[in-house]
Amino acid sequence: MEAEFGVRIPVPQPKMDKTYCIFGDSVAQAAYVKAGWVILFRHYLEEKYRQDFVNVFNLGIGGNTSNDILKRFEPESSARNPTNIIFAVGINDTKTVAPEEFKSNLEKLARLAKEITKEVSFVGLVLGDYSSNKPFSRKKTTAFNQIIKKVAELNDCKYIPLQEQLKPEDFMDGLHPNEQGHKKIFEAIKIVFNF
């Protein structure tokens, strides 16, 4: 737009509100560290989109399975009207939920989320140094990661693989990433989102 004398007047760009809802378990909640990956993600988005309004809701609850998230997904998402939905769940499912049920739950979550926004992502599972005779095993984690990846692909969602990104030293107890582990998760998410 030009005013008199050929001076260009900038046209204000419309603000883009962004609301991220992150549904997960204790790894998303990260109450045990100072800055988990969700907090790092929020700080990064707030800086990147300073001119916009950015909301990041950490809806991670320790111990949650895909069954728990299915029960609370609709009321929690409808209360927040997200533009982006991220699911970070499954490690607790490896102990208590059959693979077929887990797959069905993720398919339902993907379908419900896609009714709200096209921007739906699934975060892969992480596991430190647990042996196969403990409650969590690398073999089951790998199998459940394959389910997450397949559901994401079939539903046109982003999939963020993490299992190979973290090493045993990135965990506090073999299950919960330490601050270094959370930084690695955040960096992997940044790459997939092309930030």
C-alpha cells in the first residue's frame, strides 16, 4: 500500500493464535525435572512466534495410558480449542494394555483429534536401561513404537521417533529422562516440526 509521495506503508499482518495440547504420561508431565521437553517446547514457541499468541497446555499425567487419555481427550481438548495436538503416551500401556487395544485406542485418538485440527502428532516412546525381566522392556517398547508409527502414518499425522535418540545416561531411573534426555526429546521434536 502506498501513500502520497510514493512512501510505502506497511500493512499489518494478521496475528496467528496457536494452541498446542500435549496429552501424555509422566514423561510429558515431567514434574521430576526443572525443565521437561514440554516447557522447552513452550519457551521455544513463545520466542519464535513473539508476535502471535501461543498457548501450550501440558496435559501429561503420570501413570496415564491410552485408555486414560481417551476418557479425557474430548472434554480437555474442547475446553482449549487446539490448533495442534500432540500425543505422547504408550510406555504405561506396555505393562497393562494389549497391543491390539493400544492400536485401537490410538486410532480413535487420531480420528477424534483430526476432527479438531489437521496438525496432529505422535511422539515415540523412550526407555533407558531396563532388562527384559523388569516391568518395562525394550522389546515391548519397540513393538509399541511400531504401532504408534503405523497409526501416525495411516492417519496422516507426524511421528517423532525417539528410541534411538536417548542413551541410558539420559535417564534418571531407566524410565524417566533426566534434563539432558528432555533436551534431546525437544531437539528431535524441533526437527520433525521443521522449526
